[in-house]
Amino acid sequence: MILPYALNFALGCFAVALLMNLWRLLSAPTLPDRILAADTMVVNMIALIVLYGVRIGSEINFEAVLLFAMTGFVSTVAFAKYLLRGSIIE
């Protein structure tokens, strides 16, 4: 009975957090801050997709979340490696 309200509240909270991450991504003074903001945006997007999947009762969203999580992890590692060494491919 209260689950739809809790899902809507959680969706709203993560949407606001995503907007705050976007603001931080655009206004960050250094590259590591931008990398951290992008990684946090991936986490928030994963949460939004999972919550939306629970809300509509679809299981296909969970497979999309796994792909999105792997892509986010690889991109964060590539950004960090670029920051440390100046190139991604050695």
C-alpha cells in the first residue's frame, strides 16, 4: 500500500541527486572532481533504472543496469588511468 509512495519518493530523491551531480560535473574546478561526479552519476542512474523497473514490474531493466554498471566501471578506470599516466593504451 505504501510502496508506490516510497518508490516515487526514492525516484525523486535520486533525480535531484542526479541534477546535483550534473551541476558538479559542469562546475568542478579540477579533472578528478569531474571524474568523481561522472562516476556518481552512473551510480545514481543505476538506482533510477532499478527503481523504475521495480515500479513498472519489468525484469528487463535489471539486465540493462548490469550493462550500464560495467560500462560505468570501465569508463571510470579509463579516466583514472588517463589522469595518472596521460594515455589509456600502453
